[in-house]
Amino acid sequence: MIRVRRGLVTGLLPAVIAVLVSLVVLGIVLALLGVDPVKSVKALFDFGATDRATANQARSWINRSVPLFLSGLAVSIGFRMNLFNIGVEGQYTVAAVVAAWAGAAVGLPLPLHIAFIVVVAMAAGAAYAAVPAVLKVTRGVNEVITTIMLNSIAVGLVAYLLRVPFRDPKIGPNSNPATRELPESGRFPGIKDPFGWLGLDTPSRPLNGFLFVALAVGVVVALVVNRTRFGFALRASGRSGSAAEASGIPARRMIIQAMLLSGALAGLVGLPQVLGEDYKFGESFTSGLGFSGIAVALLGRNSPFGIGIAALLFAFLDRAGPSLQRQDIPPSVVVITQGVIVLSVVVVNEVARRLLLRAEDRRVARAVKPAAEPQGVSA
């Protein structure tokens, strides 16, 4: 009973309260801006006037949640070891451009070609994450500093790769640079009628099939973290590094392994767009997913299931941006809402943790008090 209550207090309840608080704050912000809060909430849930528009909005919502989910998973691996991998942004960008270039440079059958691109992306992301990991274990450099700096380096590195070695030779000098397009064998199949069972119309473009890869990755991460020896070592090192090392868990090796795994997962973040949307890497490539993944991981409490719910929520808010603009509502309201949700989660989690500790102390005190009372001496 106590374990169930602890799980509700530290897991589901803070996220629910945080969302409710964020909605209240959002209403206050909208009122200060002179916007009708009720009208704005309706705009958030506006999926279009026609069946085709509704299907397209639902497709955009799900497609947006896939990279956010993968980004949250990548961040959560570091969080479990008290490592703040702020460099997911740079890792997934570098991995995406390398994977797009490598995928266009080879010709393989469909399953092997996609598998090759996925492996290249994960290897590139892990390699870029290895830099802060090595600096931390060899020189004690804080990973927050190195990963932030590597994010800036990634911007210049990707710009150079696009304009010189990875540039499509068919693109003119005055056009936006991009890699060559992937052949048909390197394109992930989409889902043409994903909402037919809901009675919705078919969207204009297929739903990104990489959704199933993301779900499989989430299941694997959950099993690895919760059901393997590596996962136990990861969680033990995160809770107490000194105690874990005293138990025979090598702290330095765990840091390297955790950062490499986080970087490998970060390498998957850009693949839904490369394999299922653009079929190349160009200047229109989506940025900011790495930083959003930090918020998604915090809201999801580092749990793959919670991260999935948080990714759906953040993707829902991102999708609602155009609907808000049509109602003359500033698009920054979405960013404000996401920020308030994260801050609310942090505050509510801390309050819930303290309340739970006090309740536990009172329970222990009540259990110990009768045993501590002196027993009468019989005559």
C-alpha cells in the first residue's frame, strides 16, 4: 500500500498537478494579454473544420511526438546517473547529417539500407557524446559545460559539412545546401491510412512509420533500465556513486557507457524526418528537439511510459501553434505553457517528496514508540 501511494505521489500526481497549474497560469497570461482564455483553450483543441484537416492535424501531432519521445529517452539515460547530457541537440544534428550523407552514398536492399542508416546515426551520436564522457572521467570536466559547448560546435560543423563535403553536387551555388536525396530503398515506409479504425479521413501524407521504431526503442530502454544488470548499475550509480563503487560497480565505466547509450539514442531523434519526411538533410532540418527532450524527460519522470505521455503533450501544444495564430494569439503562449509545465513539475515534485518523507517519518515514529515504552515489572 505504501509503495503504491509513493508511486502515485512521486510519479503521476505531480505531473497532473503541474498540467493543471500550467493551465491556470496560461489563463492568467492570456488575460493579461487581453485574450479570451476560453477562446484560446478552444483553439488548442481545434483540429480543423473538415475530416481531412482533422486527419492532417492528428498526423502532425503524432509525427511531432516521435522525435520528442526519442529525445526524452536519450536525456533520461543521463539523468538516471545524475549526468546532465545537455548535448542531445548537437548529437542528433550531427548524427542526422552523417546518416543522411552515408545513406545516400550506398545502395542496399530496403531492410538493410534502413538498418545501415540507423546504425550509422546511432554510432555518430554515440561518438559525439563520447567527447564529454572522456573529458569527465579523465579530466573531471563537468558534462554540462562540455555538452553545451559541443552544441555550438555542432552548428558550425554541420554547416561546413553541408557546404563542402556532404553537399549535393546537383544543387546550385546560390541555393540552400543539402545532402543528396535518399534512394527509395533508404526511405522508411509510411502508414497510408492510420486513422481508418477511428472513422477519420485519410491524411494528405502518410503517417511516419518510424513511430513503430520509437515504440520498440521505448520498450527496450524500459527493459534494459529495469530488468538488466546494467540497468541496476545505472540506477545504483545515480542514487549514490560512492556506495555503488564500494559495491564493485566501476563509476568511470558507467559514466562512459551511460553517455554512449544516451548519444546513441540521440542519434535516432532526427531519423523520422530524414527517413520519413525530407529524405535528405538540409537547412530546413528541425532544431530544438534536444532541448525540448530535457523538458519531456523531466515531465515524464525518466520513465519511458511517462516520457511518451509528456511527448504527446508537448507535441499537442506545438501542433496548436497555427490554431492560436489564427485566433490572433501570440505563438509564444505555447512556449510559455511548456516552460510553466516544467517549472510546475519541479516544484510539485519537491513538495510531494517532502510531504512523503514527513509522512514516512511519522509512520516510523508511531511504529517505534510502543516498542520503546518500558514494560512493567511483575511481582
